[in-house]
Amino acid sequence: MFHPINPLNRQMHSPISLADVFASSTADVVTTKFAEDEVLVLDRGTGKFLQLNKMGARMWGLLHEVKALREVIRSLMDEYDDPQDQVTASVADIFCELESKGLLKVVGAPSAA
């Protein structure tokens, strides 16, 4: 089961599923690969940044390919051979950190009723 979260950081009557979110990096964001499997995501306008570990870096790359978190979660489950709840929790943590720093934005999500 996917973790219900509110990626928009707004009060809603019922939270949406993380898997139903489509996301994209914001306009001023650049990335730099360092170490072997890590990425630094930087907003040139605000100076805010986040260092992503191997899974976070892969998630970032997948978001640029497919945009839908549901597909990102599926791909990571296959690549890491980890259970859905573990991958979903990791994606939720990384997503929320990126979104809270303005490095990632929601570009599509169903309306919560």
C-alpha cells in the first residue's frame, strides 16, 4: 500500500497517494554528480541544495524520464529488489525533502475530495 501524504504541503480534506503525483524539478535547479553514486541538487536562485544518496540520485533521474512517482517506485522496487512499502517510504522521504526546499514541484495530482 502506498503511503498517503500531502506533497503540496497544504491542508486537504483527505491526503492523496504519493503514487498518484507527477513531479518535475524547478526551473533554476541544476545537478552535479559527485562521489560514485551521489548527486547534489542545487537551486541557483535560492542557494538551497540537497545531497542525494544512490537511491535518491536514481529517483531524481527517473523523475526526469517518467515524472510519475508510481513508475519511479516500480522501477526502484525492481532495481533494488526491495519491498514496496520500503521503497515507497524512501521515495516519500526524499520527495518531501526536495519539495520542501523548492527543488521539486508537483506538476500533476488528482484532487482530494
